[in-house]
Amino acid sequence: MSGRWYDGNDFLLLENGEEFYPRVFSRIGEARKEVVVETFILFEDKVGLALHEVLVAAARRGVQVDLTIDGWGSPDLSEQFIASLVEAGVRLHVFDPGPRPFGMRPNMLRRMHRKIVVVDGEIGFIGGINYSADHLADYGPEAKQDYAVEMQGPIVAEVHRFVHANLAAGTRHNPQTRRWWRWRRRARHAPEELPKPGSARAMLVSRDNGAHTTDIERQYRVAIRAARERIVIANAYFFPGYRLIRDLRRAARRGVDVRLILQGTPDMAIVKVGASALYGHLARAGVRIFEYCDRPLHGKVALVDHEWSTVGSSNLDPLSLSLNLEANVLIRDRGFNGYLHERLDHLMRLSCRQVTFEQVEHESGLLNVVRSYIAFHLVRWYPMLTSLLPRHRPRLEAAMAHELAHAGMGHCKERP
């Protein structure tokens, strides 16, 4: 679902869990009719328990609540945690395609990676922040740096339609849920019916394994090719395709100030290994690389020139660009772009180490040259390679209260 711009929207940038969680929980607490949540990770820690509390309270006061989690990203929820959600009336859906022979998930690389909330079809959130305590600064050195946005305006109706389409598609082929799903209906609002509280143009862009396999990457490339002054990309897992790298190099060579903010303190060592193998190709063209060193970077944001921005769940790596189910919002608004640039500039000035061309050249021994050569050709060919992996038809199954007498999350996660 991609391709239409909507005028009249308002966006609020939310940085890290300290800004995101209170805002989301407050909106859910004010819900009158409906709450829909999609998330990759939900942990049973202080953040997950806080979400649990507001969802249960909403369901008990008659709000229709749908919560979709990924079975791979949220594997360890207790029976009590799940049962109390379901018994309160929360419709819990587990995205976990296919059976698990010998306890293994064959399609573990194809994940529901989106992070979306829609409240009453009028307020929306989208970004990269999961529901886990490692998005809060008090978690310690491993706390993540991340971003999301709160949305109001016609774009929310599009996001609302999108999340309901996901629920419908996920249950359509599951006989056990057909009767339960007869309540399907149109989105609560058409885009033209919602107020226009701001001046931002916005588009929802998604990636799936059907009709929208390259939409997010394509929108990045369109914006990069049109850039005239500046490009700033802050992305946690950076190993994009050959064409996107080529577009960044060409932008830098025509005089655009191209800056990448990548992980300097990665949560997984291979993240830095993969990204740094591309540094030479990028630096030689004039791309400026900054490594964020305060803590792990988990953000997926970018801006081009003075109007275009994007915030969402999609990294710039093979998982997000070729395998996962992702969603980003594109924003055309000078005010939002300017504020995002201010926050990213703050990161670069105070919390990043710039990797210079001289450093890259100094470190480019024979081993690094070979590694860079291999990495360069991997990004050139990985779209073809990933297309050979098996695809699945995404399915969801609702967790029913009576089933939980015999199953905790250990069994729930086996539901497709």
C-alpha cells in the first residue's frame, strides 16, 4: 500500500522511549472506540507491562483492541500475560508463518517488523520503537537511540485502512478465524473526512512479499536522486543495495552534502563489520560518515534537502529491504524537516565520531580491500539471492482465552 500523498497533516517527532511511551499510552488511555497496535517486539518488562495495563483498561471499558506481535520478536510472553489480555477482550494476533519442525522457524528471516499504533482512526504513530525497556536511557549503555512520529490528519485514515487490511489478509486463509472475522468493515474514516490540522504532505509506504517488494527502497532512491543540497540518513543496520549506494555516491559527486549516521557502538558486531566494508566506496565519492558512539543506534530516519523526510521501521539492509514486512511514512514539510535536521545535527556534533577518508585509506590493508570487494558485490547481488528464499502467505491466528488453559506463549508462538 503505497503511492498517494495526503495534504493537511501534522507530525510530532518523538525521540526515544522517554518521549514515545508516555505519548502512546496517554492516547490509548483516551481511546473511545478502537486501538490497533502492530509491533515486532513486546517484552514482559516494565514497558511491556505498562502497554499491557493500558490495553487491558481500554478493552474493559468497551474499546475494541487489536494487538499484533511477531512470534519471532516476542517469543517469551507468559501465559498469565497473554491470558489477562485475552480475558479483558484484547484480540491478540501472532504473526509466525508456517509450522515449526523440531522447534525451528523456517521463515525466521521473513518477519512482521512494523511498529504502528492507530487510536480511534484519528491518531497514529509509526517509527522504529518497540515495547521493551531497552528503549529507555535508564536501561544503561545498551539503551537504544530511536525515533517515531505521532500523526494527525488524513494520513491516519490511510494508516488505519492499512492495518485493517493486514488483519484481514492475515486471517482470510485461516478457517479457525473466519467466523470470528465476520465483523470486518470499512475504515472508520475516509481521508477526506478527517480534519487537516497541519500543512504537511504525507505518504504511507510499505514493503511486503507481494505487490510492494521494493517500494521503500524506491522512495529513498527517488529522493536521493532529486537531492540538491543535503542528505542525512540515520540508520541502524546499513547494508543497502548496489543501486542505493550508487545514488548516494552520485549525489555526493554532484555537490550534495551527504551524511550517514551509523552505529559506532553496535548491538551486534556484524552490523559494524558489514557497514564499514562499504566505507571506502562511499568516502571516495565524498560521502561523510558519522558513527554514533553513545549507545546502540536503532533509528530509521532520513531527510533530503529542506522538505522531504521519512520515519519508520525499515532499516537499509537486506532483511528490511528484501524480506521483512515494513512501514514508513514520508513527510514533505519544511518545519518537520528542519526539526529532524536539528536533532540529527545535535547527534553528529555531540555524540558521533566522524570517519574520515584518510582513516579509511589508512585502514585499507589487503584484508580490508578483499572484505570491501566482497561486500560491494554482495550488495549488488543480494536482491536476486533473497528472491530465491521461500516466501509465505502471511497469516495471523487470534489467541482465544479457552486455549490458554493448556498453552502459554510457548504454544502460542506456534500459531501461524
